[in-house]
Amino acid sequence: MNLIISNYIRFFVTLFIGLTIIFSCSSTQKAHTFAVDSNKGLKDYYQSYFPIGVAVSPHALNSDESSLIKLNFNSLTPENDMKMEAIHPKEFVYNWKPADAIVAFAQQNNMKVRGHTLVWHNQTPDWIFKDTKTGKQVTKEVLFQRIKEHITQVVSHFKGSVYAWDVVNEVISDDPKEFYRNSKYLEICGEEFIFKAFQWAHETDPNAVLFYNDYNEIDPRKRAKIITLIKKLKAAGVPINAVGLQSHWAVDQPTKEQLENTLNDFSKLGLKLQITELDISVYPKEHQAREERAEDLDTIFSAAIEEKQVEQYRMCFGLFRKYKELITGVTFWNVSDRESWLDNFPVKNRKDYPLLFDKNLAPKKAYWEVAKF
Ligand code: XIL
């Protein structure tokens, strides 16, 4: 009798161990097969959701990053080459070549192109604010004329090949006490430049999708101001079609609740949304450039930080998918951890690891969290 019982026990224990091995093998197998499917990239996993974009320089398109870009992305944003200082460095002088190279690469590879950006307080050459002869600050009329000229030239050059424009970038202040950010544009023209920029872009390319783009939209106070601005533009009949959330986030923010509130609040505007500049920094979020501090020298991408980042990417993409009717694109700001603008912002030469590919261009753990759902 005892022998029979012990045989039974042995049988069940063996069966249990056997099944455990089969199940764990098949799940590793599944993850393994998934990981080595070299024909699929992010854009394929998200085919029924939204295009997946990336900000690039022409250099990246000629480097070993090029095949990674082709496999994973179906939308490109020039990281710097359509900004005014790059494309319109002097009055009547336009430098189309770098941006044209990005557009050509996109067309050869069936990718969309987002135009970034027509009016912004940064990376704007000083000449636009100064009288050509006297060097003194120009009048409102002259500045309007110059902004109009800039928008008309740039939008018409890319008409038909750039489907969307960040027309106005970052005009809302981070300071809870003020509405608009202080800038030369605001100082000389007042808020009217925002309204007119959209009109001129629309007149030049009526088919382009026109965006207002800004950052730190997860902060309820700043978000409320952005929403007030959008409502004001809509009420005035300004041709604005969509809102860009830059989404320069970090392992410590946003919380799920914060992000869901953000998407919810914007959804009520009746405009489409895009995540335009996504990255998830491994450092606590700061929005102002500053000097290096002692703690900045410890810049290891530890396993614990990686886990936080994985969790953050999983949460964000879970919500992006949930709001797929609202979101018409998700763009990463830079390709891989080899080089990110966050390596120099807010602190110069502080290495960051904010993207889905590592320094060797291999997919990180977070990549699989985004791809597997
Ligand atoms: C950044 C670029 O990535 C850097 O190469 C450049 O030195 C500064 O600008 N918000 C924007 C982007 O709208 O244009 C900025 O891009 C990042 C913050």
C-alpha cells in the first residue's frame, strides 16, 4: 500500500516538474521568438494604433542607426534642421539641404514627416528682431512681415511632403504667476503673433495639420493655461488642428493618474493629440538648464533605475493605446541612448539613458514592454 502511495506521489511530482519545465520553456520560447523577429519593429506592433516617429539629424540617416530607424519608425521629425536658425539663418537666405535630406529619406522609406517648428523663442536668429541698417529693435509691422515671410517660404517649400507643422512652440509660461512666456516675439507683437502664425501656415498649405506644441503639460497649472490658449484660438476661428505634448518625462513623472488626467483634459478640446518628443529621463525631472552638482557625477544606469524606466514606459504606452482614438502619433526625441539632447540638458555632459535602444543600438528591456502587449 505504502509503495503504491509513494509511486503515486512520485508520479505527480514528476508530472508537476515536467509541466513546469514545458510551460517555462514555452514562455521563454515565446519571448525569445518575439525578441528575434528581425522583420518587425515598433511601427509594426503599433500599426493599428498610430505612427511611431523619431527625431533625427541627416547624419543619423547615413549612420549605422539607419536600418534601426527604417525598421522601427514610420514618421520622422527633423530634430533641428527646420528650426529658424538652421533653415533661415539670415534675411532672404534659406538653407534647405539638411531638411531636404531628411524628407528624401522619409519618402524613400514610406515615412511621414512632421515639421518642427515655425515660431519658437529658442534657436531663432537675432536678425529677425533687428533693423537691417540701424541694428535697433524692429517694429511690430516689420516683425509680422518677417514672420509671415518665414512661414510662407518654409511651409510652401515642404508643401505636400510635410503633413504636419508645430506652428507655435512653447509660448506658455512655466511660472504660475504669468500666462505667456516672455519672448522677443511677445514683447514686440503681443499675443497676436500666435494667431497670425497659424493663419499664415494655413493659407500656405490648407492641407497641413497645424499644431500648438508645448512641454510640462502634465502639470495641471500649465495644462490649464495651454487649454485656455487653445480655446481662445478656436474661439477666434484660428485654424489649429491638434495639440502636441512634447512629453519629456522621467522615471519619477508623470504618475498614471497625472497622465490619464492630462489625456482626458485635452480630449475635451475636440482636437487630435500627438506625443511629439517622448523620452523618459533617468533623473528627477527639471525644466531649467543649470550648472552641474556633485550628485550629477554618479550617472550609472543601474538595474533599479532601469526597472523604474521599464515600468514608466509600460504605463505610458498602456495609456497611449487606451486613447488611440485621440492620439494620432507618438514620436521619440532621438534614436538611442548613444546620443540624446538630455546628455546636455538640463546639465551639460551628464549622460542620460532615456530611450528604448541602448548605446549599441540594441533594444532595451523597456523596448519589449512597449512592443509586447
Ligand atoms: C533640442 C534638440 O534636441 C537639441 O539638439 C538642441 O540643441 C536644442 O533643442 N523642445 C523642443 C525641441 O521643442 O526642439 C528641443 O530640441 C527639445 C525641447
